[in-house]
Amino acid sequence: MALQIRADQIRLADAFTFSGATSVPTPSQAAHAATKAYVDAQIADPFSGGDGIVIDASGNPDVIAVDLATNAGLKFTSNKLDVKVKSESGGTITKDADGLYIADSAISSAKLAGSIANAKLANSTISGKALGANLDNLVAGQGLAMGGNYNGSAGQTMDLNLDGSTLAKSASGVKVADGGVGATQLAADSVGVDKISFSFEYDVFAGDGSATAFALGNTAYDAAGIMVTLNGQMLKRVSSSPAAGEFLPTTSNVTIGGAARDSNDEIMAIYLN
């Protein structure tokens, strides 16, 4: 039969030191003895203050407080923790009864460092193309020339593609090159009289008994189109060495063949200017 010792039958007069292992079960009731593992689990790990929080462990209990000394953005107002702003009447950040907000035009490009994604923008495209994407390729069509395809990533120069023989250009603009319009470029009856700036000219000369060459008053458009009469009689046009009854024209003068005419002779030249 096991020996039973009851608590009211033992009185300890001295303190006892037990050597060796002693253990008790994990406590489950309020009056149970606590094990070390149980006690360690109930004590929180040490902690320290973070930004804006300070812990004073000099007394008992420890005191956790707002660190106003190093966080100038916080303050107490009417026993409440408040947030300080740069300017309550305007500036970068301001506030009203609804809370804090960024003032109009307060964010400049210098305050942004690629921190706003396209998805956060109300309008993140230009003509259907996402911001940051290249534009659709642009190539030159008929009459235009480019150094290469343009997609918005690099500059390109667009120019007129001219052949230089019919159309040319200068600082003043595009023009028809000299001799650029020939018979093959004009359709039949395409140029009316109102578009032609030619005018008929005639000069009358009087002989002096010695001169056979006479200067025209205006430059003739074409020497081959000059007609000359002597005393009302049409003279024959020749290309060189005119004889009596003939004349040699240039765009600036006419030469009468034969003997020089005196003041009784009237010489008339008719031409286009």
C-alpha cells in the first residue's frame, strides 16, 4: 500500500534546495504551478520605437509616446495628435475641414521621378497611343521625301521630292524651272490669250542716207517673228547678208539690205515683245 502524505501533516521549517531535475506538468488551471516554458511564452519580445515613436524604459511602467522632438510633422492640438502641414493657407500641402490635400500647381516635374505609372493617369494615351510608346510609322508618299521612316523616337526631315528640271525650289518656294514647261506638258488649247503676257510692238525708222541697221525700241520675244516693211512693202527675212529687198533680224535690231535709205524712206518693224 502506497504511503500517503497530506499537506496538513507536513510543516517545513527551513528552505529546501533540490538538486537534480524537477518538473511539473504544463499548467492548465489558475492554481497550477507555472513551468519556465509557459512563463517565457507569456512575456512579449522586447520592442523599440520606430519613426515618430519613442519608448522611455527608465521608469515602471515603460512609457510609449509620440516623438515630437525628431518628427516636426506632428503636433498636439486640443489633446489630439495632429499633422503639421507646410502651409495651412496655401503652398505645397494645405488642409481644410475635409483633411489634407495637395495645392494646385504644387507638384512640379522636379518633384516627380518616374513615380506615376500610366495606369494612374486619367488620360494615359495620345491619339490612342500609350504614353511612352512610339507613334505609328510615317513614310513619305508621292512628291515627298524623308530620310527614313518616322515613328516619333527621332527627328526626321520631310522635303519635297522634285526632279529639278521641271519643278525646282529655292528659299522663296517652289517654282517651275526655266524651260521646265514644254509642248508635251501643255494640252491642246490649255493656255488662253488672257494668260499670255505678249504685246505687239512696232517701231518706225527714218533713213538718214547712211544707216542700214536700226535698234528696236523693245526686245523682241523671237527674232523669227519680226516683220519689216519699207515704204509699205514687206521685206524678206534672211539669216545672213541681206540684199536689196531683204532684212536680217535679231531680238534687238534689224538690218536692211541694199543701199542706205534717205529721209524720204519709212522703215517699220513689227514684233512681239
